[in-house]
Amino acid sequence: MNDTLKFIAIIGGGPAGLMAAHKLLEMGYRVHLYDAKPSVARKFQLAGRGGLNLTHSEPLNVFATRYYENEARFAPLLKKFSPNDLRDFCHALGQETFIGSSGRIFPTKFKATELLRAWLSNLSLKGLKLFTRHKWVGFDGEKNLLIEGNDNRITSISPQAAILALGGASWGKLGSDATWVPILTQEAIDIKPLEAANCGYETHWPQSLPESCFGHPLKNISLSHADKTIKGEIMLSSYGLEGGAVYALSKSIREAINKDHSTTVLIDLKSKHSKEKLAKILEERGTHLPLGKFLKQQLRLSSVSLSLLKALTSKEEFNCPQTLSQKIKSLPVTLHKARPIDRAISTAGGIKFDACTDDLMLKRLPGIFVAGEMLDWEAPTGGYLLQGCFSMAVHVAQGVDHYLREQS
């Protein structure tokens, strides 16, 4: 459709908002994007400080399972805009990508800043009008969008269609502050309460655990919860546990805590050894080395692993080969609550899919579409969150086009 008179407003300049703008501009629409912050994609840039994990290279049928109960919903979205399509998109912007040893996909330059700079330049050439320091504050009586500008004046805009892509409730200072929740609740939109996802969890460490352990990772371990085991690493913190393996189990941990007020995860400190092999090694160790030194030198347990093992094991358990081997393979840590939502990588909950059409237009607000983390879905880290936002944005842009064609 090449009707430049059709005006689309996008609220929110994160990955979903920017991708929706990109696709709509390619379709020939006139697009204005409004963001409350002085610059766009602030959380996207934060995610890229340690190396921007854009997506993952695993097969799409496996990829779709990362969205839990929404697998069937995301499977067609991933086919519509796949990880390969995302890579091609980056390459067209002059930003090469590569597949890491874990299957994750990164920009070759590893940072979000260069990719974002190239993307914004391309969007400007395509005709995007970007309004920063412009916050959406609700609707007027005619369901037009009310925008508060940087001069604190509120104006009403009347686009032919609008996309809300305002994120969840994590890292509010970067823009995802969930101020949209009361606005849409007032419009009787069904919203599941937002909760922390991909976050750390709190425990009560024994006083015998040295503070020097905090801030150090346990590498090459396995973490188990609810019959699911993840290999990777975790980080000990003064408040509890965080890290990739914890994030991968975040959903089941959160749900168990919501139900029972606490839950226990099991850490395998020596995942390459069986319990029986460990027990045999411990029984045959002799006495020429103290047990602690033996565990570090012969089993290559790190100092942090050894300190954690000692803190969570009684003296009797530590000196019994059978019990100690069991603890090394299955060290229990009881978790009591998630870290504050504003410190989470992402959030669960949001607008229920039943409140939307298949094209993700709000049923109670014709012409208003939603995309990204505002909706009730979640995924682990590893590229699945960004890919989900990008694929959803492409789908919504096509939905806007379909809606306006029908209106015409």
C-alpha cells in the first residue's frame, strides 16, 4: 500500500516500535514515533553493553518452544520474520553478525550502539518523524491519543492507526515503566499483573558463607528445578542467586514461589562426574591431603564452590564420602522471592492475547495495536526476547496494513 496520507503513530521507541516503524515505512505509510525519553532504545543499548545477543541459530521448531505456553502463537511469527531474516536485516544496515559457540547470534562489533545508529539513520532516510521527550498519557473523549510534549503541553493526535510498544516494567528509568497499565485498565483491557522474569532470586545465606564469594560465578555447573536441568553458570550474590542458568528456570521458580512461598533449586557442582564416581574418589583419597585441599586439587572445585559447599553442609555430611558426593551433585538452595521487578531483565504478564485480535489489535479499541513486552508472554535470555519482539512487530505492521486496507 503506497498511500502517504495514511498516518500511523507508534508509541515507544524500543526494538518492537522501531521494527514496526521500519516495516510500515517500507509499505509507504507516514509514520511518527513518540518516545518519552530523550533518546530511543535505551534498554536495547543497555542489553548490548556486554555483547548484544540478537537471536539464536537453533531450528525454528525448537526456538518456538522457548515461549512456553505461547509456543503455538509464536511459531508462525518466527516463520514470518525468522532469525535469518533478522540477520539479513542487520547485514542490509551494514552490520555483520556471527553465530557464537553456544548458537547465539551477535553483531560482529558486539555493541548495540553501532547497529542502532545505522538503523536510526536508515529510518530517517525512509521518512520517520521521531519525537523524543513526548509521552503518551492516554486518550481523549474521541479515543484520540494524548501526547505530552517536552514543554509539558498536551496535544491530541488522530492517526489512522496506532501501535503501542511501551515495554513491560523492568528498568523503568530507561523507559519501561508500565505507566500504560492504568490507562488501558481504565479502558477495560484485560491485563495480567506484571511480574519479574529473567531475574535473580533471594535466599537466606548462612553466616558461614564468606562475603568474598559474592560477585563470583560458579562455572560449568548444572542447576535443577521442577525436573528441568540447565547447564551453564550462576552468580552468587549477597541476596541470593542470579545468572543464565537461574534465568532459564525463572518461570518455574517464580510460579513455585507464588504457590508455596518458597522453592528449592539443586546445584550440581561437578556435572561431569556421577555421584558414584565421586563417592569412589572420596573413599579412596587417602589422608595425605586435607579434604578441602583434595576437593580443590583433585576434583578442581573452585574456591567459591568449596565455600558454598561447606556453608550448606554439616561437618558430619562433609566428612562422609557418600553424603558429600550427594551434596556435590545436588546442593540444595531454598529461594524465597524474586528480586524487585525494576531490576529484572524482562517481565511476565501484560495484556492478555484474548484481549486482541489475531493481528494484535485491541478488541475494545479499534485501530490501536500492541506489540512487544506489553503482551502476556515471556522467554528466557539467549536471543529469544529480542527475536520475539522483532517478529511480533513485523506481524503487527502487517496487521495495521490489513486493517487500513479493510477500512479503505
